[in-house]
Amino acid sequence: MLNLRLPSPVVELHDDRLAAAGVRVLLKRDDLIHPEVPGNKWRKLKYNLPPSGTTLLTFGGAYSNHLRAVAAAGHHYGFDTIGVVRGEEHLPLNPSLAYATAHGMRLTYLDRTSYRSKDAALAGLHQQFGDFYLLPEGGANLHAVRGCAELLGEITDPFDALFCAVGTGTTLAGLAVGQQLTIGVPVLKAALEDDIVALQQAAFGERVGRWRLEPGYHFGGYAKRKPALDSFIDDFSARHGLLLDWVYEAKMMYALFDQVRQGAFSTGTTIVALIN
């Protein structure tokens, strides 16, 4: 079993740029839940954990934090894990996949064309591995949405808006059930709104909440970066002693500060930023 830090801490971010705009920002430090299964990885897995002794199969890229977290959960909770990796096998394994295999995950690979049609590959995967519990890439299903929605009950301070990074859209789909405005910052070039609506419909029966996407902060696409983002990360680390993950949270925080700079929030607004 994992020794989880729940509820995760909420800490105020003191920054002169925010103070000048009259905006208060609280960081929801989900990255501190557990070093092996941090943040929304745990929240997505909570209601997706299969019984001990069974097998869970899921999908991810070669550097997937999702695969790492699933492997760690399987190791600690006693179920077998299979990771279907996008692309060809490359040896030696990179640190992410080496970590997954060290925690008991069996790896198999799908070329990129086949990976785009993962549902068509399921029959072959069942033939190869037998019965398994299927968890979509990134944990994107109604159980994960339910787990993410529980985060709102851990925030005791009143707040007006919530920022989160968006990959599959699962976290946003759950967080948007609250009364606040929820702003998602996509970290990849993709039209994600329909996917988020579909997740909410599966979990709640309809689109719910006040939410929007701010798609202009992906810095070239998934796992892409530009000097402006790197400078922001370095400056944020120097100011606050927190090194932001450049794939997800750095893009989200860059968007938050840019929106504040543009005057998108009135004086007295309190924003929660989710750090995974």
C-alpha cells in the first residue's frame, strides 16, 4: 500500500506581479501526494485499481509518466501491469520504461499507425495476454473523472477560478463540476473540447460546469519548448524555489501569469493553480 499525503497541501504564491494586479494565487500541491504516483496520476487511478492478482493493461508513449505510475501502483497493490508503448522498441530502455519494468510492468509495442487505432489492436492484445482490465491512455475514463473531481473538496479557502494543465482532458472534466470557473491549458496541439465533453457525459450524463480552454500556450506541441518557456521556468524557480515540469505545469503557469498580465482577472480574484 502507498503512504499517500492526502489532502495535498494548498499554499499561497507570493509574487509581486500578482500583487500588482490584485490577484491571489494558491498552489494545490498534488505533486506531493506520493513520489511514485503523484498528482492526478493517483486521482485517476484511485477508482481504476483492479483486484490484487489481476492484470491491468494501458497505453502510453516511451516517456509516459502514466506508465510509470501504473507500474508503481501495480507493484504496491499487487496486480500485474502491461504497458503498450507507442512506437518501436529501443534498447537500452530509457529511464521511464526502465523504471516501469523494474516495477514489474511487461512492455509491448505498437507502431504509430496501429497505435492511432488502439481499439482495433485489442483483439490481438487479448490473444497475446489473455484477460485484462483495460485502462485508456492517461487513465481517461469516467472513474478517473470521478477521482479528479474529489480534489475540489480538499480546498477550504474560497476561490474564483482554477487553472490546470490539459493532456487528455480528464482532470479538467472532473474539476469543472465545481462552482468556480475552470481554465484548462492544453499542452499539445489538439482539439480537446469534444473529448472533455465526452468524458463529462460519461461521468455525469451531460456537459457540466463553467470551463474553457486557453489553447495558445503549447509552445509548439506536446513535449515541445521554446526559450520563452525556459526563461519562465528559470525565473519561477529563482523566485519561488519550485522547478516546474516543463511538459505540463510550466505551460499552465505561464498561461496564468500571462492572463493576469493582460488583465483577464479583476482585482480581488483568487485563483487555484493545480501542480501535479
